[in-house]
Amino acid sequence: MTKAKQQVVEMLNDIPDDKVIHILEMMRGFMLLYGVDSKDTSSAESASTAMGVFKKYANPALIPKEKDAWGDAVREKYADN
């Protein structure tokens, strides 16, 4: 493990458990931003049971854009920085 990754892990250990979910969401966004495939079993389990629940409300023109939507939003938000 690199020194930078070790520092990140140490910082994560100091964050209260109820706040870690926010860090997890940001990390998922960064992984999408950099094209890294995230393997999270907990979200995969809940996604399989919730998959398609709102399909009847979906805009068919936007469905192809769903895969990259989060990464695009992160890039747009931090484009000025």
C-alpha cells in the first residue's frame, strides 16, 4: 500500500460511522470519474431487489445516459476547480 493510500485509510478511521456513507458516495463518484469499476456487494444486493421499480416513470430518451450521469455530474461540478 502506498503512503498516500495509508494516509487515506487512517483519515477514514477517524470519521464517525454515521458520516462514512457520505465518503462512500463521493468515492463511488470518483471511481466513475476515473473509469474504475466499483464492486460493492451491499449496493448490488439492494439494487437487485429495487431494480425497475420506477421504470414506468423513466424518460426513454434519457435511459442511454443513465450509466454516465453521476460521473458527468461530478465532472461538471468540479470543472472550475
